[in-house]
Amino acid sequence: MKTAIITIFLFFVHLTLFAQQKEAVFRSGGGYVFAGTDFIHTASLDRSLRQYHLPEFGGARNATTFGAGGGVFINRFFYGGEGAGQVGLSASNDYYHSKIYGGRGSIHVGYALIQNSTFAFYPTFGAGGGGTAMRLDEGASFSKDRDGLLLDPDTKLHTAYMLLKLGLNGDFFFGSNKNKTGGMLLGIAAGYQLAPLVSRWEYDDHSVPELDKYDPSGFYLRLKVGWAKGRP
């Protein structure tokens, strides 16, 4: 999967440079850190957790996301990537305490609909993958004699997924010399991410088909702060 994503990314870069080989090529770019939220629906997973007295996450939840990324504009075409971590999903009942956390990486291509020395607005398409873990700890009333329990405490489940992203990005550039040495970048990104392929939960190389898959699909929102060079 990683090889296919990188191949597609390089194809778009090559296609852009070929199309612009007779034109003046302008390049600009930078890097940033970001924080935001993912809007995740856990209703399907919750139904399977309920059957085995595992804590439910509440159907629709917001997970905190943070990370770093960067990219470059070649004329109006954008190429970049980012890595992210995700925390903030937790639940408890009488038998267990559970937490969901994970990380992901993706590459992006896009096209600037508006681009000048102070602002760039561009839609992007991204592809990548990630992994998620669910940690189970013992609750106050846990008992191995309780019927219907599926997992012991201190179990760490994990899963992996492929991710596709559609986004809209707005970047603002600040600074008196931002077109030569660069300046501050403030940006916002919003969109939808889809996980077309998700693996089953596993632990210690044992699959857990009794639990429904974790689906990270949903809308997202990011705030970005960084350093970049704007277009002259």
C-alpha cells in the first residue's frame, strides 16, 4: 500500500513538471505544526463492546489530533505531507477502563484556487494510513467469574487502516520580508477523511472478530502555525 501511494504521488509531481516545462516555474513552501479535532462515530463499535460488558465510547465523539507537516507549491500545484497523533477517546464501566489512541501519516496533492503573497486557498486530496490501539485496564468491580467477559484487563488491542482525505485549506502569510526569507504562517484546514480498508482488532497476534472494526472516517478540523514563503 505504501509503495502504491508513493508511486501515485510521484506521478502527479512528474505530470505537473512536464506540463509546466515551457513555463516559468515558481516554487514556495514551508512547514507547520497543527492541532485540531476528528469527529468520529463509534456507534457500530459500541454495539459490539456492549455485548461483552466493555465500556462504550458514546456513539459520536471528538478526538484530539496534533502533528506536523509541510509542503511546496510548484506554480499553483501543491505537494506535501503530514504526520499526526490522536488521543482523547476514553470510557469506563464497572469492569474496565479503556482508552483509544493512535497515529497516522499521509501525503497530499492540491491546486491553489487563490494564491498571492499573503494568502493561499487550495483544495487537497490525500492518501495514507495509520494505526489505532485500545488499552483495557481493570475496573473496580472486575471479576474473572463474571459471565460474558471477552478480554482480561491489561490487554492492548490494535488495528490498522488505509486513509483517504479531501480537504480545503486556507493559509495566511505574515512578515515584512515573507517573500524572500519567509514569514509566519497561520492556517486552517477542514475536510472529510475516509478509511476504505480497516483491519480487525488483534492482540498478541490473535484476531478479535467479536468486536466491530474501529472506523476513523469523519469530518476533521485543523489549526496550523508555521513558517513559510509566500508568492511574490
